Amino acid sequence: MFDTLSDRLAATFKNLRGKGRLSEADIDATAREIRIALLEADVALPAVRAFIKQVKERALGAEVSKALNPAQQVIKIVNEELISILGGETRRLRYAKNPPTVIMLAGLQGAGKTTLAGKLGKWLRDQKHTPLLVAADLQRPNAVNQLQVVGERAGVAVFAPEPGNGVGDPVQVAKDSIEFAKTKMHDIVIVDTAGRLGIDAELMQQAADIRAAVDPDEVLFVVDAMIGQDAVTTAQAFLEGVDFTGVVLSKLDGDARGGAALSVAHVTGRQIMFASNGEKLEDFDAFHPDRMASRILGMGDMLSLIEQAERTFSQEEAEKVAGKLRSSGGKDFTLDDFLAQLEQVSKMGSISKLLGMLPGMAQIKDQINQIDDKDVARVGAIIKSMTRVEREDPKVINGSRRARIAKGSGVSVSEVNNLVERFFEARKMMSAMAGGKGMPGMPGIPGMGGGGPAKKAKQKKQAKGKRRSGNPLKRAAEEQAAAERRESAGSAFGPGATQSPSDFELPDEFKNFLPPGEEK
């Protein structure tokens, strides 16, 4: 959703790089470009004005003028102000002291309240709660039936005493659900209310009556992230009529400009608490302003990626695979293991989305967008067309076997060849990483080493050209000079740095993915 905004900001910051000092004219030009980028993204004008004012004030201050790298300092300021305009710190749900906690959903028809109720219910169930969905939308045709279907898919109980389709009293249903939840030991009640195609007095009155009847701990305003400026107008109307406590963004995976996400929190003073970024029930999570700002600026979102991996991967299975990779140079790692790992990754969601969370991937965004998630299914078909012996030892796969596998899986022989080659490359890389040797060079991928025969030949030639003197005194002087140059240049961690990689310790989140005994 934020691709256009990210591209514009990246182009703006590119013009700053390489400048040792930023003049007031440079900062004015940068602020102008950022303003245009935000307005094109459909961000509300009051939010844009406040954002630009803060950025300019800070950029013209001492923190930039005295900085060693002014361009990076400006990017840091923009990042911090983006976090601020998105709500600052992550806002958590407020739970009732005495269960059940009551959460009321409000919003226009078509915003995705009913589906979101199921997503929120599943998210809470995964956190060991026992939520109850309440069908209080008795006006929209088949709304009650839809909530029952969504609740069944999410594995969450549904309270639906009325058939809906214009029959029943939604206020009474909401009141009765509280007693039902206490009786059945549900600790959270999620009330799905009716919406309208537009703001009207009847809609607001019904929402206000339900709120008065159940006294909810949280009132979440569900807004379609694709409707742009209308999101702000609608949010202000609901704030006055119902007084919601938090915002939920739906359809964040759309291709609209996404200005609603950058506007609602600033205009209403209510933070975004959750975001839905896909059609599956799993495509839902808490909204983190700092992580969203990082994504917008193309810096990735490693924490969300790690959390998704922790939810998907089994620690026991990960240790088993790591053991296979460490033993005998990874030869025990088979095509069956390779397929199991690919299937685990695909459970985390779209591969292109996962790659987009990695820092620096914005530079190859077009290539990432071309990745087809159906490739995993094709790989599975090829591997499952092999015999047990072939899966355990792919080296036995000769020409005739490849032709048979291709015919059995409905692909070409070249695709089978590519898979086998990719498997050996992946096994070599994973084995090196499991053995603590770091990631080997990967030709053709930016920043991953390698670079093909031409680059290797050049490196070999450079290495060959560095000859040592045969004179012991002269050689000692050369070595001393080289040591002084290295010391003045600093370590790999930056000029003047004295730390080495051994001085650093990985964050706790990363340690879960390392083999036992290699946590540092």
C-alpha cells in the first residue's frame, strides 16, 4: 500500500546523500518533496502540515548542522516523526479487571467488521484467551450467518440468538451476550455491530445505545485503509457519535495510497491498534508504529518477521534440521527436509511479503513482486514424483530419471534440473551457516558476495599483485604500516570503531533460531 510513498521518499533522500553539509535551501527542497509525497499518498492536510513543521524545525537545528552525516540525520528525523504521526508507542488492549472484557466494533458497512471480528477472535484465541463473537448486526442480509461461518473457521464460539435480516433487537442481544459469556466462561466478548453505507442518525443512535448497554472496555473503529480522505471524515463523525478508543485498519494489503493510516491517529487522537493485511484469518496483527515507519522508509521489519517465524516454526524441528546440516557437511539434509522447510515458510504468508520485510529489499522490489507463491507447490510436485532413494540422495538422479520425474510432475526437464541445482546450493549455504561460517557468497544477489567469474578473476589478480618484500627489515616496515592503516580506518563497524564482532551479542529474538551452544 505504501509503495508509491516509499519510492518518493527514497528518491528524495537519495538527493541528500553525499552532501557533507546541508544548507537551509537543501532542507526546504527536501521538505517540499516530502510534502508532495504525503499529499500524493492522500494524507490529510492537517497531518501533513504538522509533520512538515516538525521535520523542518528539527532539520534546521543543531542535531543536523553538527552531525557527521547530515543526510542520515534527516532520515532519522523523518523516521521518528513518522512514528509520532502513526501514534507513537504500540497501544495494547485494555483488559477488564473482572472478566469478560467487552470489545465493541463500529464502522461503516463494507469496512470489513464481520471478517475482522473473526480475525481478532482467532488472534486472541492464539494468545490463550476464550473469546466470544456476538452477532449484533441484525440489519445487513446474512450478516449473522457470515459471522457464524467466520467464527467456525477461526475456532471461536458465536452468540447469535436472533436470525437477523431485520429481525431482533441488537441492543438486547449485546446485553444478553455478557451473561452468556459469564455462564460459559468466555473471558472476552467481541460485539459485531451494524454499519451503514454512510453516516446517518439511526446508525449513530444504535451504536450509542449498544455502547451504553454493555459499557465496553474498548470501542474499536474499523476503517477501510483504501478509502483515503473519507476515512478521516468518517472517523471524526464516529468519534463525536460513539467516542471510540482505538482504530483498526482493514485492507492494508490493497493498492490504494494509504493516507488513512497516516491521518486517522493524528486527526482523532486515537491510536491505531490493529491492522488487517490480507484475506486469510492469519493476516492480522497488532499495529506497531515504529515497524510501519521502518517499512515506509524501506528499512524492513525484522521484528515482525521473527515473530511470524516463532509462531510458525517448531523449535524441535529447527534443532533437528540444524543437526542434519552440521553433520557430515549437510549430506544428511534431504529433499524431503528441503520441502518441509519450504512448506513451513509458505505457512508464514506470501513469500514476496516476507522478503519485503527484510532490510534493503526495496531496491529489488520489482523482482520480489514477480515471485509466484505457486512455485512452492510446483517444487512439492517435483519432489513427490521422486523415489525415496532419489529424495535421500539427489546425486543418483541421472538423465533418464529426470525425464521420468518431469513427466510425473507435469513440468519440463529443465525445471527438474533447476530444482536439483538449487537444492545443492541451498544445502551448501545452510550448512555453512549452521556450522558458524557465516553466509557464503551468492553470485548475482546484491550485497551477498560472489559476483561471477569476472569478479573472482579480478579479486585473484588483486591478491596476486600484493607481493611481500624478500628483505626482512623492509617486510617488517610494510607490515607495520599496514597495521597502522587498519587501525586508523577503524573496524568493519565504522571509522574509529574499536569493537569486533565477538564483542556483540545477538538480541534474544534471534537466539531462538540458532543451534544450541551458538547463542552468541
